[in-house]
Amino acid sequence: RISDRGRKLLVKIKEALERLDNGTFGICEACGEEISEKRLKARPVTTLCIECKKKQETEEKLRGL
């Protein structure tokens, strides 16, 4: 039985494979810039570059999420 966390990871992996197929893998969905190779190696399912991820986390903290 797959946990909720495992299920979410499988969805992210499927989405990453779709991005590979359509040529958008490694492109930040927020700013359109390339995601660094180092970040992709650390987190292959990421959709945000490090700068946009930091911005997202700051905004979430400000909203109390």
C-alpha cells in the first residue's frame, strides 16, 4: 500500500517525465529561466529555480502557511 506521501511523489515523477517529453523539463514554471543542474540533481521533480522557490517560501511564511 502506498502512503499519501508516496502517492504525491509518484505524481511529481509522472509530471517530471511529461516535462521531459514536452521539452520543458529544467525550466522554472514561475520565471521561465533554466533550473540549475545542481538543483535538478538534488531534486529532479522540482518545477522552480532556487530563487523562485525561496520567494515562494518567503511568501508562504508571510501568509502563515
